[in-house]
Amino acid sequence: MKLPRLAVALAFSAVAMSSQAAPITLNFEGIENYPNGTGTLINQYYNGGTASNGASGANYGVSFSAGATLLCLNASGMICSNTSKGGLGVPGSEFYAMFFPNQNPIMNVDAGFDTGFSFSYSSPFSSGQTVNIYSGLNGTGSLLASMALPVTDTGSAACRTTGGGAQYCPFSDLSIAFAGTARSVQFSGAINASVFDDFTFGSTVVGGGDSGGGENEVPEPASIALLGLGMLGMARSRRARGSRKD
């Protein structure tokens, strides 16, 4: 038994919607071989190009204006900066982060993203920083959301041990929810003041945890549409078998 063409078209549309909604996380790992690389510019590493060291990564369509710089993080038994996660945070994202030593860059996301922007950061000594999210590229269009960065803690027990006594430690998570589609994120006041990691687009959970398939996950509209189409197909199949028996 074949589903109507409209139903098949809706099914393919739903699959496309679901794939486009998947969160993307940039953890800045793999750009350099640990513990080297502090000072490497991110450049077009996540946009089909390269970082300043020539390394290339997955093409997520995410680009940084000048100023986004790689930073080596202290981990157990290794001291390479004044920054560490102290063994905490998203697993597999403990060796590198990024900061802005001399410019406040704009981060563009060509395909756009919705729902939210989340990240981890450490900023124990400076206030007055903001993150602004715009509907257009390069900080243009409508301002969809703006949030000030709270000052973070410093010098926890984990930082004194695993973090090698780093002052920029531990990291805190911050999430910004908004309506609409965003295509750029602008940082203000963050010059040599904050360290950022785990940029997550399309999720209000750092690392994209709200789309990770957990047992309490609420199905996305696309998944619900596919479920409904499947039930419709089963019902039609039953009716067809019943009519053949008569």
C-alpha cells in the first residue's frame, strides 16, 4: 500500500526540518595539538577554511571576524595558561577554549539558528560585558536578544588541584533563549576579559543536551509529524487488508 504523494512529501519535509534543527557545538578542540597553540586565530576553521596555523575543521558555516584566538587550558598535570575548567564541564572539551585579546569580534552563522545560544565562560574580574544576538549577518537586522555576562567565581578547590591554580576557573554556563532566526552574535566589552567555550547554536543547554535523545526528551514537531504519518499508514494498511477479506 502506498501513502498519498502529499503524505510522502510531508514526511521528507519533516525529516529535513528535523536535521536543520539539530544543535551545533563548537568546542575548539583539535585546532592544535595540546598543549600547544595559544595565540592561534580561529579565522575560518569552522567555515570551510582554516585557522591561522593552516588547520581545517568541519564546515558548520560559522565564521569569526578578526580577534577570536585559541587558548590552551590547564588540565591535570599540565599548566599552559591562567585558565582551566578544573575537570568540569562538557566531556571532551577540557583542553582548549577561546578569548578576544584585542578585538570584540562578530560571529556569523550563515544558515541561521533558532531556539537559543548557550556557552560556558569564565570572567572573574570584569563586568559590563554583553552578548547580542541579531537576525542578520555582521550584527545587522533585528536585535533578537541581549544579555549581560555575570562575573564568575574563581579559585575553587577543583581549580587549585586539577586546574593548576588557575584564576580563570571554574567556568559557568549561560543560555540565551530568543524567538526568530539568528545569523550573528556580537560580543561587547570582552576584550582580554573573558574566556569562552562550547558555543552551542540552537539549544538552551551547553553542548546541545536538550536534543540528545534523553528519556525525558519532548519530541520535535518534525518527529511528531513523522509519527502521525506512520500511524496514518498503518490505519490505511489495516483497512486495505480488511477490504480484501470481504
